[in-house]
Amino acid sequence: MSGSGDLLHVVSNDNISNSRKAWGRGIIWGSGLLMALVALAQLMQVQGLHDFGLTSWRPTLYAYIFWAICLSWGQVLLYGEQGKRTLFVLPAALFVISLTVFPLLFGLVIAFSDWNLSSPDGRQFNGLANVRQMWADPFYWNALLNMVWYVLAILVEYTIAFGLALALNAEIRARKFFRVAFLLPLMLSPVAVSWMIGKSMLEARFGPVARLAKFLGWETPSFFGTPGVAKATIMLMDAWTFIPFMMIMILAGLQAIPKELNEAAKVDGANGWRAFWEVTFPMMLPVSITAILIRIIFKLKLADIVIAVTSGGPGGATDTVTSFIFREYRDRSNVGYGTLLAMFYLVLIIIVMTILMKLADRFARPRT
Amino acid sequence: MRKAGMSDVQIFKDSAADRSFRPKWFTGRLFVYGLLILWAFICLFPIYWTLTTSFKMAPDVMKGNLIPWWDFTPKWLGWKSLGLSPDTIGADSTVRDEFMKRFTNSAITSVISSVLAVMLGSLAAYGLSRFSYKFLWMGNSDISFFFLSQLILPPVVLALPMLVLYKELALLDTRIGLILLYTLSVLPIVIWIMRDQFSSIPTELEEAALVDGLSIWGAFITIILPIALPGMVAAFILSLVLTWNEYFFAALLTSTHANTLPVMVASQTGSQGISWWSMAALSWAAILPLIVIGVVLERYIIKGMAAGAIK
């Protein structure tokens, strides 16, 4: 990514006539005005000031889409060649802004209100009551603490993934078979996996894993009975799904290491173990950090298997923040409190990820 | 990893240290293959278990029989309950209709949102890799960061505001609503992959095309897109897998019309006392398309995930 100047130099001499410019401005502002009018009409409808026969905000959405199209077209009319370049990024930017920035701002409003969707009262601003409730909610803090444990489990996943990547990178036969087999867990829907592993294979009486555990001497296997075991089981199931992801990233990194390097190490008399720690591992540091960071991001979204297998139990031991908020909403259908919890979580994530990325940057730089 | 090639060339007589190399190499091999086979077993057994369980009857499940035709006789029990066994496939079946409806919903939402994400993402990634933009204070790297940072955003943050907004927009329980959110959730990944792809294509190609009189968009569509196709396929497949499996938004935002397959699977597993064979059949049917994709298109998935690993 270059900082300044186009990578692709295009000589363009646009002579944009004044009438074309006026037309360009006209459609942008015109459609914007139209959108404002539709929104205003809708607002009056909602407030009960005037009946326009509008049943939902859908027309406003259509007006917004129309405005977005006019805005893109207007770029070309107004700026010619330069506008055509803007057209590459503008649709995606508009899409993302309208689907994240706007809902996030809206979410900020919801977060400080009491809003039960099933009650007819509608939204009620309640100031910091939600914050106070969150502060005193042991289950939420418990869920946050669980996330720390879940994230720490990534180190184990990383070790296993690295080992598997090394094995796959060795001179082996049937590499394609192993690669496909190792990749499959990642492809499967977490909800289906929840049943396949969580509910049937780990079932205490008839599940094959329970049978194996009995055979190995665990008298009454129960994988979701006690908090510690339940958490470990969820970690293992999640690891099963996501180890392929890290493995593939590490494998890609391993294959990018020049062969000469390892051969040079061998000539210098390093055995396999030392060559790994002194050549391979340092070379792999940047890739490892990228893989771990991305994995943390995915881990922080963990919810599906928890919702489907334990729904947080026993006693909140397996709860993730997402599954907790999901249940909170399902049980009380109060969007206000749930949104505040989610917003707080987002702020925490941003802080933690920023620190981690800064640390990773510092950690990786002197060696690369 | 250690390579064995060097000891094969015997120029000098083997010293004791050299002779000890062979058995060591052999145990190394044994270890590597042992590890690979063990892990392949761990990966494949749940899939095998689900498939065989869908053909079991209650006593087989309770006895823990594992191998068909050897310790149990396969029966179409599970598939019959789904209406997909040979003798029920012709007859009417409400469960099958339900399943097909969910399957279609999943297919439509995942394919359309992946196509949308690849289109929007490729355009943005191309623009960002070739031109310099200035929007307010944001330069190219800021805009890239803005797109990629969406990856950090957990779905739960958007979920409840979206729920309320969709209710107002009458988009609740519609496929369009899901498609929009799914596109959003895979867009950063597409941009990540495509940025990598485009930056590996030399700009001389477009410069030549521009000299030949093509416009920027003409050069992009006729010259660059065909070259970037493998990356687009990789991004598409990866998006397809992620959106097909998505559960959280679907569970929250759909109820009767637009339910996807994961929602159906989850709602079935939630109820206690459901027979294992029919659950196994349902789970297996839900993951089958992905197993096919995984086996056939493995190359692209790996390519997609490896993008950005090496810089």
C-alpha cells in the first residue's frame, strides 16, 4: 500500500461542461432532498401528525438506495475520470457505513434506554440505569472472564496447529488426503457440529467418547456436568473446528521459508530441534502473530456451539459474552440492556486489540 | 523439517554417527505418519459417526455399534424421518418440505451474499490497490483499515440495533435482511484476500491497456478481472462457507419464513428425546454440501486462507 500518488498513472484531460456539473449536483441534491422528504413524511406518520399511508420505513430505505445511486453517478458527472476512480470504493464504503456506522449510532441511543420490544410502551430513556445494572450483574462479568480463558486456550490450539503444519510440510505421501481431512472440520456448520460432537458423541451413556472414557477408567463420564470440565469441553470443540484455520496459515508461512535456510542450518550442525527453534520458529514469528491475532478476533465472536450445546451452563461456566446477550434478549426481549452490554464489550475489544496489535508490532519488528 | 536426501550419497565410509541416522530417520517418519493419521482420525470420525448413526436403530445406538454390516445392519430409519429414504422419497412429507425450504433459504442467502460481497469487495480492493483516495482526513491506508477493522466488530454489537431497525424497515424474517448482514460480515475477508490478489498483479498490464485506448473500467474488466479470477473464486468459496454456517443472525432475525438450515438443526437438537437417527440424518444433510465443497474446492479454500499470511 503506497502512501501517496497513484500506482496507476492515468493521463486524463476532462473538459467538464458547466451544464454537466450542474446536472451532477442537481441529481445528488435532488435525490437527497427526496430522501429527506420521504423520511420526514415517515416521521410525521410515526408521530401521528399526518397520515400518508406509510406502514414502515421501507420507502425511506428505497429513497436512500436511490440517493446512493445518484451520489455515485454524480461523482462521474462532476469529476469525470477522477469520479470513475471513486466509483471503485464508493459502493463498498456506502454499504459498510450504512450497515455499521448508522446502526452503531442508533445502538448508542438504544443502549441508554429501557426498551422491551414485546411491550407497547416503546423506548424509554433511562439514563445510566443500564450501566448500573451491568456493573452489578455477576453473570456478565463471569462471561467476560470466560472469554479470557477461551482466548488463552488459543495458545494450545496454536501449538497443535504448528505441529500439524510441520507434519504436513514434511515429505509425506497422500498429502492431498491429509490436507482435505484436516480442513473438513472448518467447513462444517458449528450448529451441526454441536449436535454431532456435543450432543451425541459426548453423550454420557451412549456416546462413543463417553464409552472410551469409561474404558480408560473414568467411571461416570460427564462432559458438561462440572464447570471446569464443561469449559474445557467447549474449548476442545471450538479448537476442533478452528485448528485447521491456523494450521493453513502456518503451513503457508512454512512453505514460504526458503529451503536453503534449513539446509544451511544443517550444514552448520544444527539438529532438527535446534534448527526449529533457531531458524524455523523465528522466521515464522510474523505469520504466527497474524494467525493468532485473527484467531483471537474469531474467538471473541464464539457463540454458536455454546448456545446450541450448553446454553451457558452449568451455572454460566461456559457462557461467552455473545451467548449471554443472546439469552438475555431471548428471555426478557429487552434490547436496551443487551445493547449496552454489547457496546461495552465492543469498547473492551477495541482497547484490547489495539494493545495487542501494538505489542505484536513491537515484538515482531526486530526479528524480521 | 529434516530431509533424508543427503545421507543417500555415500562418498566416505559411514561413520557410527551416520549409521545411527537411518533408524532415527525411520522413527521420525513413524512419528510424523502417526501424528497425521491420528489427527485425520480425529477430524473424520465425527463425520463418519454421524453418517453411520443416521442408519442405526435404537438398539444399535444403545449398544454403541460402530461398523455397518459388521456389528449392525443399516436401516433407512433416520432418512425415513426426513422423508429422504428410497421408499419415502416419492411420497409427500412435511418434514422434507420443511427441510427443502430451509435448504433453499440457506442456499439463496449464502450464494447471493457471497456474490455481492465479492463484487463490492473486489471493486474496493482494486481501487485501493491502484489509486490514492482522499476522503476528509482519510487516506488510502485509513480507508483500508476502516474496511478491515469491520472484522473485529462482533456480530452481537450489531444484532440488537439491527433487530429494531429491521422491524421498522419490515425486513425482519426476510432473506434480503439476512443477505445484507451476511454480505457485511464477509466483506472484510473478501477485501483482505482481493487486496493481496490485486497487489500481486503488475500495473504495467493496465498501463498497456490504457495506452491501447481502454478506459480504467474497461481495463479492469477485460484485463485484470480474468487474472484475478482465482482469488475471487477463493474469496467466494470462503464467503459461501461462512455464510452457509452462520447461525447467530439467522436465529435472531428470522422466525418462520427465512429460517436457514442451521436454525432448523438447532431447533431440532434443542428438543429433548428426539431420536438420534433422525438428528444424525438432518445434521449430515446439512453438512453434506460443505463436505462436497471442501473435497472438490480444497485448493481455493486454502489459497484464500493463506492470503495475507505471507507478506
